[in-house]
Amino acid sequence: MLPIEPDVPFDDPGQLAAFHKGMGHFEVWRKIVLATCRKAVRAEAEANKQKMTGDMADDEAHTHPAYVDFCTRHLHGRIAYENMITEKMGV
């Protein structure tokens, strides 16, 4: 988990909605986490004296463990949000 990542409790309907509904904060945070992972990938390559293009950094950032963990964790949050909505609708 990255230190900048928000803590969104999956049992709080208000926070789930603020993070996952349309115009929510998930997409903003996804981009922040991705950019942070891109920086980490580039820094590691530089420390190892490896050449890395911007495209290579982008590709590796998308598979960085912190990014994958963020997306996986918040997939569960999105599922909780959708279940909450479905339950409220009586479906």
C-alpha cells in the first residue's frame, strides 16, 4: 500500500459513494497511484543504470505491485458499493 492512498472503509455508505459513484474520487486516486508507481519504476531503473523510455515506464507502472494492489482492493470496494445500491433499490 502506498502511503498516499486514501483509506476508504467498505462498510461506510457515504465514503463508498464518494469514492466509487460517477464523478467519485476513484479515478483521480488511480491516476495518482499510477504516477507514483511510474516514478518508482523510473527511479529503480536509474539506480540500476538501466535505460527506460517513457512507454516502458508506463507499461511497468501498470504492473507495479502497489498499482495492482490498489486496483484489486478498490474493485472490492466497487463491488460493495454496487451491492449497497442494489440492496437500497430492493433488487
